[in-house]
Amino acid sequence: MSIMMTSLVLLLAALMLPAHAAERASTLRPAFSWDKIPVYQMFGDGTRLLNDAELSSIAASSDFVCIEKSHGFKELGCAKLAAAREIARFKETDPKTTCLLYFNSAYAYPFTTDSRVFGRNVIGEPFRSFLLLDPQTGELLRRDRVPMFDVLKPEFRNWWAETVGKGVRESGADGLFVDQMHGFAYHRPRQRSEVDAAQAEMMRMAKTAIGPEKILLLNNGAHIPALFEIGDAFMFEHFKADQLTKEAIVADWDLMKKISAAGKIAVWRIGVNKEPEGAKCVSAAEFEKFARERLPYHLAVFLIGAQPYSYFQYGWGWTLQSGSLVEYPEFSKPLGAPKGEATRPDPAAWTFTREFERASVRVDLETGQSEIIWH
């Protein structure tokens, strides 16, 4: 079958997805519980697989995990194969663990057998045609040494959807985490609408390729209507300071309610390395100390807005050594279901409170002060 014909088949299948995909998504979710803080873990070590103690630590903290893009690459030569190994081990530890495979929709990381062609100095066709070129020089656009995908190319969208579908099947994953929803629209602002439409089309194709029983988790896509309709889950990454202003946090809470009402999953992610003080940390010990100091505030903020199927992710990066193995006592304390939504005693102030069966939460977004009283 030709590339064009295969692309057409995938596109038609995507367009035939049920109109009420959000209702179907409710059957895909992990086994959610308010018994303790619902934690999502996402980790990777490009040099090796987890040892038994590390796997046990992560499994004890969460039953919803994602294997990051380069994990195990040096040891096994393919991150997809490494993900398959780790997913099998997590499932053996707890069959109810929901495990996702990572794939980037914007950067051509060469960490799997399917994408290794993008790691060469000279990239041959048809793969070179999948990539963005500098309009002035005709050379490949790169971040560091990593080429950039061109979502406007139909042949690329077809290849990408087929690749992620194959990856989920061969790894035994329960779904797919897709990073970078922008399609590099900022490199071509006059084509923004075309880029957005192509990105949405590719996510529809991905959903078809991985199968209706698998989770499609999109990073920072919940605020985009077309992507909200397609995705089963959404991450709030918070990669810059203005995403954590008091106004932005309230907007997050509203979006978390919308996600939950649609029967979908939210992952509220904090990287303390993006905070001004966190950026000053150098060693792992400094990062861990700062992360422990900041946890009460960020956890309180999460709890004020948390809904059914809202998960908390916390650390200072994406590697295994960036917080995934840190044990926070707060994550093991009994929480219990919320007794209601948050209250705002003074509409003119930025103080919010919320009661759970085993905890009382208070946060002041103006001052950055918080309190969690565990009962």
C-alpha cells in the first residue's frame, strides 16, 4: 500500500471515531483512589534499566507510570524494548499498574529502532522530508543536535501515527504519552491555523493507531478544543513561572474540573527546578532538600483543585534521578475523599480551603503560604 493510501486509510478511520469520545475515555482510566495522594510517575535513565529496589520504590508510590523517551537506550539499544521490559516488570509487581510509552510529536529523538534514522549526520529520504528546514539556508532546523518534525507533511503524520501504534503494541503499554503539542507554530506564525489543524489530525490518527482501549495522554493540550476532544488524559507541565501565577492556578483548577466532568484524566505536574530558588540548586541533595521544602505548598495547591482522576507529579526534571525515587511521607498519609469543593471565604482574597476525610487544606495564592492538617 502506498504512503498516500495508508495515510488516507488512517485519516478516515480517525474521523470515524465516536463523537462522544470523552464518554468512552471513562473506561480507560487507571484504578483511582482518594485513599492517599494520587501520584503519577514519569522517569527515564538513558544508560540502563531499573534495578529491583528502584522498581519497587516507584511501584509503591504510584500505579500510573510513564517510561521516558530514552530509558534503557544504552543498555538495550532501543528505548521501546526497554519500555517493554519495564512494563512487564511493573505488571508482574502489580497487574493493575497503568503504564504509558513516551513519544515526542515535535522533536526527532533517535532512541528507538523506528526513529534511529534521525540520529545520523546525513538523513536520507523519505525521512529528511519529515523534518523542518531553515528557510534561509535549507539546512535542518535543530535544537542542540535533535532535528524537528514538520507536522504539515502528510507523509510524516502517517509515519508518526504508524510508529506510535506499533510502539504501544510492541511494548505492551496501556497507552501513549505525547509530548510537545505546538507543531513549531512559532516558527511559522502565518501558518498557525494549518499547523494546529495538522497537529489535531495527527493526534486523531494516533488514537486510531493505538486503539480505542488505550490511553492517549497529551502534554499541555487540554486548553485546545480540538485536542481536548481527542485526548483521554492531559498533563499540566508548568515549565515557566507565568504558568504558576495565582490567576493561572485558578484557571488550572477550572480546567481540571472540566477534564474530570468529561470522564478524562489530569496530571498536575510540578518541576521545582523551574522556580527561581530551585534553579540555583546544583547537586541532587540540594534539589531534594528544596523539593521537600516546597512540597507542602505545591501539594496544597493540587489538593484544592484535585478532582476524580487527577494525579500529582513532582520532582525537578524528567530523569530517574530527578525525584522519582524520593519518598515523601505526605504521599503515604491517609487522605480520604473530599467533602466538597474548595471554598473561598473572602472573594476579594486569594485564600482557599478544602476539607478531605483525613486532611484539612488551606492555601494563600497571594502570599504562597499553605497548611495541610492531617487528621
